[in-house]
Amino acid sequence: MMMHRITFVWIGSAVAAIALAGPLAIAADAPDRLLQAGAAMSNITPPLGEPIVGGWESPPATHIHDELNARCLVLDDGETTLAIVLCDNVGISRDILDAARALAEEATGIPGDHMLIASTHTHSATPARGMDRLATSGELTGYPKFLAGRIADGIARAARNRESARIGWGSVDVPGQVFNRRWFLKPETVLPNPFGGTDRVKMNPRRGDPDLLEPAGPTDPEVSILSVQSADGRPIALLANYSLHYVGGVPAGHVSADYFGVFASRIQELLGADGQDPPFVGILSNGTSGDVNNIDFRSPGERLAPYEKMRAVADEVAVAVSRAHLGIAFRDWVPLGAATRELTLAARVPNAEQIAYAREILDRPADAKPYHSHERIYAERVLRAAEGPVSVSILLQTLRIGDLGIAAIPFEVFAESGLEIKQRSPFNDSFTIELANGSYGYLPTPRQHELGGYETWLGTNRVEIQASEKIEDVIIDLFGELKRSFP
């Protein structure tokens, strides 16, 4: 079978990557080499009354606006089987995902380290992680136990739905919905932090603020696309990847999959895949969006109805993807692979001065004028960190699908790290799924740590300052292993 060159053409306001015939051979067509694929969804909606996480408060769920799902895709090249699962959750702890893997492996025989399970990062779901993201949850009960079982069920159902399939990939740029949310302001602007000091950048500054200078980092506008069809061309599943945080605009107490869920429904409609049996599964994974949202801070804000913005964002992305999809070349077979590695990172542990300041904050009267609006929250986080683990072992993972590489990182990764991985990857195409195989908080680069800001604060970020660089190096090494396994 022949690989295809990728060229870019303008489609309206987006740039589509269209696959064209080219000389890059990756595998020969052979009658004994057939790809199989199956997809399924498991409902993971929590019951009413469960807390909704994502903001500074956790109100109880009072309304299910749209169901939450674990969207599952299983691929099988005859020798290697992979599972990719995206869950509508803000972030799921590793022990829950490890339990789901064990259940799914027992049910399907798919090796647990061949399963990539990630969260979309909707901020309108029940939490599935503890107060200290570096600590394990212990015995699973309640919603975490339910969640692990439903993820495993989805993988098992997708595996049972396997049939002869074709696969292709490409990408399209959608730049109008991604903005770096960390900003430099004019030098005279004081930016206090919860630890009694000041920062050099501010997350989510006031829209239209005349003191804005420039964003502190880049964005990645690329939407990567992996599409799977049956042998006769019926859509089975489409996995997209976009480096954009949740969109929001959800009333308090509402459960929602955010724009990730809207995209899944919209791409099904655009591909003409409604009413199929087995059902088509649309999936949108979160790329490297730890410092990116869809707010243009240079423009004044506008008041929108609930859910209006997420529908607009999802529609723009889905329409761009559907147009790019017309140019994707499908293959009857490609080699699959998976590689994983444990990496031990040191935890950020507060020093004596930070602990003393935290205690001082908590000793003040609750109605005392604060230096920073969230200083009490972070004082509590500092004291928890002082008693927490001093290191954490994380699971890093890469998948190979032909000449497409997928990285999986269990943090909210900054866009510059994602761009660096793409640039260093040995594959022609690659992307990163964040909050995969765990949820350990934000992953600023060392340069961003120097600037300060919410994502770098101790309690928001819990691992060593050099962590992003160590992770990038391991991912590239794992990509190299997969590339060498089938040149």
C-alpha cells in the first residue's frame, strides 16, 4: 500500500490537508493483511446530586443537559490491537483508568498498555480524581467504580463490533477559535499571586483591557483527523484532535459534555452517518490546550445565551473537518503499534517560608481583606502538598497508526510543548492527546514557570519545573521505537 503526500488548500477560512497520491510506501497491499475496526459509546452520566467540578465551587448536579459518554474506537491490524477512549470528564485519576484497563483486558484480551484512555476536559461533569492529584484514591466506590466499569464496557462493545475497515488521516487548520490565555500586561501593572508575591503574566485578563501587551505563548490551530470506514465506505468512527480548552457557557448545576459532545453529534450529521447499526461514533479529543481557550482578549466581550458559544465552536470545527474529510485517502491496511514507559517525576514540595505564609493566611479572620482573592484556597493546597507524595510515577504512551503518531500525556499540556512534539516527531503526522492515562494538573514549560500565573502556581502545578522537557524527550524516544518497528 502507498502512503500519500499531504498538501494544503484553502477552504473558506480554514486550511485543509488533502492526501494526494505519492511515492512514500509504508506497506504492500496483500490479501492476508486486513484492518478491522469497531466503535461504541458507553453512557457515563452521573446521577443528579453529584458535585460538578471545573470552577472554584462544586455545586450539585441539578440538570442533565446532555449525556456524558466514553467514546471508544478499537483498531486491529491482524497482529496488534489498539483501543482509544475519550471520556466526557474534566480529568480522571490513573487508578480509575487502570481499573478500567484491567476489566477491559479481561473481557477482550487487548493488552492494557495498548489502551489509550483520556478525558475531554469538560468542566461540567462529576470529578473522578482526589483532592491531591498525585495520590491514589484507594478502593473505588460510587461514581469512580461505575466509571471504570462503563469505560471497560465501551471497549468490549467496540471490540465486538469489529469488521473489515479502511482508515485515513489528515488535518485542517481552524485558527479562529484558539487564543493563548496567558498575557503580558504593561510593566507598571501589578499582578499579585496567592503566595504574597507577584507574577509577570496573567491568565484570562479583562477583555479589551488597554494594559494588554501580547500573549505569553503560541497556539496550535491544527485539527488532526483520523477517520475509519467499513470496507464498503460506511463511516464507523472519526477521531479529531483540537488544542482548545473547554468552551463553557453552562448554567450552574448543569451536566454537559461541552463542545466535545456537540462536535460528536455534528460530525455524525455532516458525514451522513445518522441512524446506522452499529452506530457511528464521533470523537473529539483535547490536544495541548493548557494555556489556550477561545476568548479573544483584545476584543470586548459579548453576552451569549447558555450553550450558544459551544455550539458555534463545535459547528465551525465540524464543518472544517467534514470538508477536509473529502480529501482523505483511505487504506485497507496499516501497521499498528503501541509503546509505553513509566517516568518518575519529583513533586513540588513547599518550603518552610511558603508553609509559614499559608498558615498565616488561614489564621486570619475569614473577613480580613485579602492580598489575593484565592489565597485561602492556595494556602490549603500548600499545606496538603507539604504532606503529600514527594514523587509520582506517570504513564507515558504513544500509538502508531501507519505513519501517524499519537502521543498521550496525563497533564494539561501547554501548546508550545505540543508544537515541539510535532516538530520533533519522526512520523509525517502526529498529535498529542492530553489528560490521557491520568490527570496530574497543569504542565507549564520551564520558561512559563519563570513568568508565573495561575497554571504555574503550587497547587495548580504539582510536579518539578523540568517535567515538560523530560516528558517530551520520552515521547520522542517512544515514537522512535514505534517508527523503527515498521519503517
